[in-house]
Amino acid sequence: MNDTPDLPPPSSAPAPSPAPAASAAPESTAPPARRKAGPGAWANPWLAVAIAGIGLAGWQWLETRGKLNGTQQEVAKRLADSDALVREARTLARQSQDATTQLTAKVGALEAKIAESQSQQAALENLYQELARNRDEQFLAEIDQNLSAASQQLQLAGNVQAAITALQAAEARLARAEQPRLIPLRKAIARDLDKLKSLPFADVPGMSLRLENAVSSVDNLPLAFEGRPRGDDSHDARKAAPGKDAKPTAEPNLFARLGGDIWNEVKGLVRIQRFDRPEPALLAPDQSLYLRENLKLRLLNARLALLSRDQWTFRNELKVSQDWLARFFDVRDRNVAATQNTLKQLASAEISIDLPQISDSLAALKALKQGPQKDRK
């Protein structure tokens, strides 16, 4: 673009001829207005260079202006695009901010729900622990009730079999629980069971029931003085209403009936009795009642002594009761004989047994109860 035309070298131009000095003076003194441009003025190469430079500069200015206009348009277009992108970015930023706000609110709600669920879970855990603790306490209370029943049966009633049953029930409950911490208690109960099973057997409930039956039969036992001779009894039985198979006999005559009556009166005058034993005492009706009641009291005292394992009182009361039966009651009667036989068998039984205590089981249960209390503290 800045190329300049090749100028001829200065040596090729024609050398000016030297003007005479005389003629040069008048020309130099001529006024400039009258000077005319000759063809040499356009022949100056520097002017062409200047004109070419000016043209080239104009052409470059025009080209540069066009390029600047294109660049301005491109920049304006890109600025417009960038403005659209900025607006879109702002819209997206606003949407993301709204979404962030919503997410923050949701996260806060979730955190609140999580905190609430954690509090509920803690409450449920506390409730479960409380229920488990109450269940353990109830379980130990049931075991304590069984052991207390066994101890009462031994101390108050002396009923070894009932105590064994109570201990077996407690051991069965412990076996169903299947907890290692209950093993010491199970061992203690097993030791107490072995002690009770090794004792000699005394059927105290059965003996007490037999005494109760004897007490209830006292009112029906016949007294000795109420007994009648056998001959009279057979005679009265024969004089009772005849059976269906009895054959009708002829009515005796007057003399036969009179003789029979006289003979019966004569037989009533003679009575045969035994003197090898004392005569049974005659008692008034009120004394008979007192006798029966006193005999009942003796038997009841024997029953109380049986339950309290009082061997001496038990045998003494039974001995007195046997003496009264032999003295005041008809020993020929079957019920009296059965009662005497019962009292004799009861008097020969051994009821005084040194009963062991279940202290090992009670101590193991107490230690087991104190363990959870210490852990709770």
C-alpha cells in the first residue's frame, strides 16, 4: 500500500545551461506575480511522492474506517449478546437463589423433623428401658412370692411338700427366663430343694385331714351307757314288723299268751353283766354334750400341735382322746373302733423334724435385686 513510483535518477535529468549573469539579474528582479508556472513544476518528483503518500494515506484511512465500523458493529453485536447472557445469568442466579432458599427451608424442616424423631426415639428408648426394668422387677417379685410362700410353709405350717412345690415353681420360671445373671439364684434354689427332698416324709396334710374326719364323726359315736343287751336287741328285732317272706301263724289262745307274758316278765328280772371291767359311767344329756365337745377340743388341739410340729402335745392329746373313747364310748361299735384305730396310727407317727431354711435362695434373690438398683444409681 505504501509503494512509491520509481523516480528517475538525478543524473538522467538534463543539466541546466549556465545563464549569463547579465540576463539573470533582470529575471530575479521581476515580480513574482508575473511568474508563470512552466512544465518543470510538475516534473518535481517530491510532489508526486507527496500526492501518492496523501492518496495512500486516504486509502488507508478509508480502509481503516471501514474496518473500524465493522469492528464497532461486531463489538456492538457481542455486547448485545453479552448483555443477553448477563440477563440470562441473572435470571438463572435469581432462580438458583430462590431454589437455594426453598432448599434451605426444606433442610430446616427436615432438621426439625430429624430432631423431633430423635427426641421421640430417645423417649421410646427410655420407655423401653422402663418397661424392661418393670418387667424384670415384676419377674423378680414373682420369684420372691414363690420363695416367701415356701419359707412360710416351712416356718408356720411345716409343710415340706408345699415348700418343695413352691421352690420347683420358682425354678421353672427361672429356667424359662434363660438369663445368665439368674444362674446363682437357680443354684441356690437347687441346693435348698436337695435339702428338703432329703428330709423324712411326714404327710402332715393327710394327718390333718384324718383328724378333721375324726372330729366330724364324734357327734355320731354312741356312748357306752346307751348300749343294750344283745338278747333284748334280738328280741326287739324279732318283734319288729315281719318280712314279706314271713308265714302267717295261728293266733295263740288266751292261756298261751298269758304264759308268754309271764315268762317275759321273769326274764326281765334277771340280767347278766360282766364285772371284769368297770361299769360305763352314766351321763346326763348335757354332760354327754360337754363330753363330745371336750373330745373335739382335744382332737383340735392335736391338729394344731401337728401343724406346729409339737410332738409331745400331739401325742398327749391323742392319748387322752383314746382314753375317753375307751371309757365313755361303746368300743363294740364299728365307728368307735375305727376312730380309735385312726388315733392310734396318728400317735405313732413322727412329726418332730428339724426343718431347714431356704436362706440361700432368699440371700441370692436379695443380691439379684440390689444389682439393678446399684446400676440405676
